Amino acid sequence: MRALVQRVTQASVTVADETVGSIGGGLVALIGVTHDDDEIIAQKLAEKICNLRVMDDQDGVMNRSVLDIEGSVLAISQFTLYGDTAKGRRPSWIAAAKPEVAEPLVQSVIDEMRVLGVHVETGVFRADMSVDLTNDGPCTVMIEL
């Protein structure tokens, strides 16, 4: 699994002109699934996102997690994280898991983050989504398990 995590001051996701998820300060996590991912990896990814120390402490040092600041996560499924651009000009999506495999694993990441105590908003799996965010820092980190 991969997650592209961005520290944000605000973020929202819209589907068909309706806002389906919105957060204030926290993280946007774009989550991709590949073929050999499983529930254990999903749980580890959730723990990594929730405990990632990219939030500023009182001295302005990235030393706190979204849990520490009682922030939120906007979680969005993103199969394009597994796009391979090594050859040609059109990405290959072969490494991305099929939707019937990916959807329950993305949901497992979301469920585990909630169990850990983070408020999580989401997009809609397989929907055409518009994501609006203000990247804070900017701070963007790729997590791969």
C-alpha cells in the first residue's frame, strides 16, 4: 500500500457538486492499493498515518502527530498512486489492485484510523471526485509499506 500524505489547514472532497467530506487542520491521505496488500498492511498504514510526526509543536518543529493535535484525516482512494511511468508517455495501471480488492482494504485503513481515535472524513470509492486543499508548509510525505 501507498499513501501520499499532505499536511493541510483545510480540505474537502466533492462528488457531483456535493461536499461529501471536509476537515479543518490535519492530513489528507491519498491511499493506493496493490495486488499483494492485505488487512495487516492496511492496519500498519493506518497506524503510520495517525502517528506520522509532521505536525508542528510549540516551537514550530514537525514533532507531533495528527493524534497529538487532535486533528482530522481526509482519506481518499487513489489507484493512480500505482501508475508506472517508466516506459512511454501513458502510465500503466497494472500494479494497482482491482476495485473489488482495493475497496475493502481502503475501508480497513479508514476503520483502523477511527479505532485509533482520529476523526476521518472520506471521499466516495470509484467516484469522480474533486479534492480541494490548502497544503500547510507545504508538507507532503509518501508512505509505502
